[in-house]
Amino acid sequence: MDKITFLFVFLLSTLCFSQEENSGSYQKRVLETTEIDLLFSFYNQDGQNAAVTGGQGTEELTDATSSIVVKIPVNQNDILTVDVGISAYSSASTSNVDPFNNGSNRANPFSASSGASQSDALIHFNPSYQHSSENRNSVYTAQAYVASEYDYFSIGFGGGYAYLFNEKNTVVSASFQMFLDKWNPQYPIELRNGFSDPRITGSGGTYNSIFNEFNDETRNSYSVSLSLSQILGKRIQGSLFMDIVSQKGLLSTPHQRIYFGDTSDFFIEDFQLADDVEQLPNSRLKIPIGGRLNYFLNDLIVLRSYYRYYSDNWGINAHTASLEVPIKLNDKFTLYPTYRYYNQTAADYFYEKEMAVSSLDFYTSDYDLSAYSSHQYGIGIRYKDIFASSKVFAFGLKTIDFRFGKYDRSDGLNSYIFSLGTTFVGD
């Protein structure tokens, strides 16, 4: 869960306001001209607790993500945004869905195989539409989402409403999202029908797992978000938020192995064969509650703080706290040092390798569901030219944002990410 949180991309966009003559009066446009955001990130991680190999094995992974976000002013009140991107990854852990396709090397959970699951690409398409009232006190949004990779397909819809009042010092907003997902399960190779191998060795008897294929291959997620933002003074601004997320369907990951402590162990070369795949309840309720507080220390430094408490009905309770301190170096450059701390309890169904027993109903060895804490350190720098004087074809360069983050988790997982974003505006 926290790995996914860390794998972020910075969306760099600024709403520009201008005036246009309309029936003898001036009406501010929500967005003056077309904006294009070009975004790229590179992520790398390593660890020794891969869920694909039952909680023990390499977690080495690299991911390169690129996307383009185009904001188009349809008229003075409406904006159409189109976000298209691709994320290409190479994963040593998922390559071990089939660990026996590794040439002359012996199968081993701590090394990668060359199977088809070693690499893949996630492609997404996310259009959205925003309408603002003429007095700019109401903002309506609607969006759609489609994403696909080799074993997963997702389609989503959503909408929201924001109301500004108290001379626009107060903003209340509500939104909802719905995702309808479909698995194409890629079960561990030894659990597939017809699998046999003369190299199987064990502590006695015949290899025979308790695995059965999942009947339901869908996962539906529904979320409602509420937030309140308030300007509290000349130097301070705060906000509160709460989400309610409900998930139904196949919440287990079909290719993540489980090894029981009350069954015999069987191997091919140095790779232990699965007793089952993880089994998790088919429903989950998540409730994060948190807030932000921004304090303008002076013209050069802003303090941006964040806190979130998370709880779900799988037994996980988590705390997140972060601080970002933008430091304005001059009119064009701003430095962004950041720090984030995270701590969570283990899910009720988490077991280390061979600690679960076959009589249990639910079990997982995914360390994302274990108890751990993490630290994330980052630094970024932004270049901003409000006049967009540098041109690329017909577009002016408005911002360049480069960030680096380093992540360390108490179970040994560590990672880093580079992110680069640019914003161009039309004439």
C-alpha cells in the first residue's frame, strides 16, 4: 500500500485568469489558453520480501512513467482536460510467477527469471470536464478513467462539486469515484492445470496444493470524498478531508504465493512450490481522515504540513505526517525540501512465510499489509516564468519542476524516484 503511495507523479498545472469582454462587461476566464503538461518519472526499488514468492525473495523493480496532460479552455467557464500516459516496468519479483524460465541459472526466489511476466506496461486514459459558474462560486467536475495492463483492466467514472463562499475564503467540496476492474489472473506456474516436472523434490509424499481458481475475477471500488478549506488569516490556511472507500470482489492478488507451516515443502531446484495463493476477504472498507495547514512565514518561506489517520476493517491503522518547506530563491526559482513519515499496524490476515496454517480462511504474506514504518526524504526545484518568454513552437515555457525522493522502510524495502514536469501555455 505504501509503495503505491510513494510511486507518485507530479501534475504541474496553474489556472490562469484573464478578462474578456462579454455583453459590455468583463468576465474572468477560468483558463486563458491551452496548457500542456509533460510529465516523466523514474522509480527504482529493492527489498527481500516479495509477495510473489511468499514473503521471501527479491523485490527489485524499475518503472518509467510518462504522460501528457492537455487542458483546453472550451469557453470562458469550461475546461476539458485529457490525461494520457504509459508506465513501463521491469520486475524481478513478478518474473517469478514462472521462475523456471531462466536459462542455465537455477530457479531461486532471490533472482529474476526471464518469463513473460518480467515486464509490462500500464496504459491509462483520463479525460475530465470542469464547469465554473459565472460568479466562480461553484465548480462542477466530471471524469472518466480507463487503464489496462497484461493481467488487469480498469474503467472508472467520477464527479464532484465545490462551493466557494465567505468572499471565497471558504471552500466546501464533495466528490465520488467508481472503478470497475477485471482481473486476467496469472497464477503461479506450478498451480496451473497440467503442470508437472520431474525435478520436484520434497520432504515426503506427493506435491499437492490446496489451491482452487477464483470464481469471481472482478473488483469494484467506490469512494466518496469530503473536504473543507479555510483561510484562517493573512498567513495561515487550513483544510480538513475525509474519504470513505468501499471495495468488493477479488481483493486477493492471484499470483502471490503462500507457504503453510503445517504442510510438507516441495522444491524445483532452489525454488519452493506454492501451497496456495493469498486469500483475502471479498470486501474492504477504508476511512482516511486528515488535514493540511499552510503557514506563510515570510515572502521567501512557506511551511506546508500534512497529517492523515487511516483505518480499515482488515485491522490496519496508519498515521502519515509530512512537511514541505518551499524556499523562494528568487523570482524564478523555488527550492522544495520535503519529509514524510508513515507508520502502520499489520492486517489481521498477514503471516510471515510458513507462519500461516492451511485451516485458516484468510492469509497473505504481502509485506505491504505487515506492520512497518517508513521515512521519505525529498528535494525539488521549480523554475517559473509567469510571462512564458521561452518558446517551443507556439507554446511558451511556464514551469519546469524537478524532484528527487528517497524512501526507506523498516522491513528493508528501499527506493528512490526522479520526477520531471514541464508546463507549456499557448499564445
